[in-house]
Amino acid sequence: MISLLVIVPFACGLAALFSSTAVARLILRGTAIAHLALVAALCVLRPAPGAWLELDAAGLLFLAVTSILFCSAAFYVCAYLDISANRREAHILAPVFGTEPQPVFIAFLLFFLASMTLACSARHLGLLWVALEATTLATVPLICFHRTPGSLEAAWKYLMLCSVGIALALLGTFFLAEAAGKVGLPMLFDTLRDGAQKLDPLWLKAAFAAAFVGYGTKMGLAPMHTWLPDAHSESPAAVSALLSGALLNCAFLALLRVHAVCCAAGLAVFCAHAFLVFGFISVGVAAALMLRRRDYKRLLAYSSVENMGLAALGVGAGAPYAALLQALNHSFTKAALFMLSGNMLRRYKSRNFSDIKGLPSVLPKTAFLWAAGITALVGLPPFGIFFSKLLLLKALLASGHFYVCALVLFALAVVFAAVSSPVMEMLRPAQEETGPAVERRSFILPPLILLCFVLLLGVCIPNALDALLKSAALAVGGQ
């Protein structure tokens, strides 16, 4: 049954590739709903692992997030394509397949879903690497959808840097395979974790170092993050939502898989130092870059670097539960904000804060949700990011990293100032009031639902989700 999660979106992507625009949109929405239903069924059934695929607690958690985000993005993007069709967008690969541009875009969205699903459910670490490389190939055509000079440059930068990073991750996989081969263990995650004491610590350290740089590049950790601001800011809004909310999680999960094997082999302290150092660098660099940023999509992109850095700090402090909760909150919040940024970009034709005037009078529903999303993003109650950040800071103090905790608090204060000041300018009334624009339900309901999830996580974490988070924290080598 797990294999259906990969086969269905891939097969539907092939069908959409050679379909008409109307049929391709139906395929997109139907596949998104079917995928979400299959994930919900697997949450209840919890099937036994197969030879290559398995859904443990960590994989199931990230897969559920991916499916929810993709379903939201699918309904958002269909309305988006209605508007882009009026501008006669021509996808760069449309002539290659001899079809209309929109089916090509939809097909690669479905290929993206299939590859992320494979990354979340892969039991074999080699297959996990293949899945993450497939996400790169599937997303490049999505990033350059508009074919502007900026989007083409972002796509090439994303392809080059992530390919180099994923090549280093492959080297780490080879090192791990060498260590496993000496003791006759297969490259299955659970088998390696259970037999980690037999593995050569030197090969394991080399494998973790290469995997950390490789998967950390895909995850957006500084200083390997340079592809992320361009790719996230130049992509269509729904693609930006999936890149920030789902793709970064897949790379994070891959890194946690290697981390779990190393922790089982007694290298927890060695791994923790890497997570703490790069996590702190990511938060600090993101805070500094956000100070003078006037492009709101690029500001959201740097915020992704900050939040993935916070998740890394949680792992380094020995609190994977807090790290996973932070990743979960970030996914829903950032996906909602990127969709709302698309609403503003369509109306104002600009990504600069200074050009957004009188947002509450022009786009009242978008303005309300944007204010709520920014409140969540900077970590104010009652939203879930406040709770997860509080757990992360508590973990840093409990593990004795007082200076790191103080510096992170300072960086978070800088982020709060960098984000709140331009957002307040956007929400002020304009000198010349204009009537409200039409806000389609497809542009409002997806971010509204996602922000409701974040609000729920701040008020009360459901017992089932709490149990899943605890099981996932144990699965990736924590407590």
C-alpha cells in the first residue's frame, strides 16, 4: 500500500503531461485528494515495512505534512493558473513535450509530490538519496515557470548548488555503505540503527560530515543556503509554499536518518556539535540578512533559513521533539504566507514592501491572514511557533548552552524587528483609499486552513499528534 503513494502521483503526472489543460487540472486536484486519503488510511493501518519502503513515525509525520500542503497548494494553483493563462505564460518545456504549458507545470508538480513521498517512505538510504535528487530535477521546471531572467537564474543556481550538495550526500552514503559492508549489514535505516555498534566510528564520522554538508545544503542551512532565497522568491507562490514547507523537511528527515545511526553508535556528542554550530550560524545569518530586506518574498525565504536553523539547534540540544514541532509549525505557517504573498503580488505587481499601501482596504481578507501569519512567524502566542521556540530555548538551557541561548534570543529579537516594521507599514491605511479587490475563495481558503492548524498547535496539541511526535523523536535518535 505504501508503494501506491509513490506510484499514483507519478502515473497521474505522466497522464497530465499529455492531457488538455482542463483535464490536467482535474488530475491535479483528484491526485491531491487521493494522496491525502491514502496517507490518512496509512496513519490508521500502519502497514508492515517492505523491502525498500517503510513508514515509521518520523516518515509518517513529514509525509502527512507534505500531503496536507500539497492538497492546499493544488487548489490554490488551479486558480493561479486561471490568471496566468490570461498573460499567456509559456512553460519552458512545453515545446519539448508538444503540449500546452499548464499540463507540463501540473505534471512536474505531481512528479515533485511523488519524489517527496519516496523520500519520506524510503527505508533504504540509497533510495532516499535517489528520491532527494529526483526532487531537484522535478522542481527546476517549476521554479522557472515565468521564464523571467530572475527565475531562470534562480533555477540554474538551485540546480547547480543542490546538485553539488546532493553529490556530497552521495559520498556520505558511500562512506556509510563501506562501514556497513565490513560487518555485512544492508543499507536499511532500521537495520543500520539497530546494528550501529558494529560499525567503524571513523567511517561513520566521515559519512555524517559529508551527509551533513550535502543534505544541509538542500535543507537550507547557512552558509550552504545561497540557492534558497532566489529559488523561493522567484517561484510561483504555490511552488514557494511547497519548497519551503515540504522540501526542506525532506532534507531534514534524510539528515535525521544518518544522525540516528550515528547516535546509536555512540556519536551523539559529535553530531550535536555540528547541529549546534550550523544551526546557530543559520539563525544569525538569516537575522542579519533580514534587517535590510525590502522584498517580502525574499524576506520569507530568509525566514526559512532561520527556522531550519532553529530545528537544527533543537536536535543539537538533544530535543528532537521540539525540533520536529518547530519544523511542523514552520511548514504550515510559511506555506500560508507564501500563498498570501502571491495574492499581494498579483494585485500590486511588486515584491517591495514600500509599494504595498493600504493592504486592509485593498485586500482585506489577505491582510487579516497576512497579519496573523506574521504574528505566528515571529513567535508570538497563541500560535504554535511560540510554543516550539519556547521548548527549543528550554532545551538549550537544560543542556548547558547558555551563551548559545542568549545569542539565539538576540537573533530572534532582530528577526522580530526586521519583520514587524515593514509589515506594519503595509497594514497602515493609504492616503488615497481604493475599493476592495475581488479575493477568490481558492486564494483565501488554503492559507486560512493552514493557519488554523498553526493556531491549534499553539492552543492544544492533539493526543494523537503528540504521540506521533514522541515516536518520531525516538526514531531519529532522541528522547
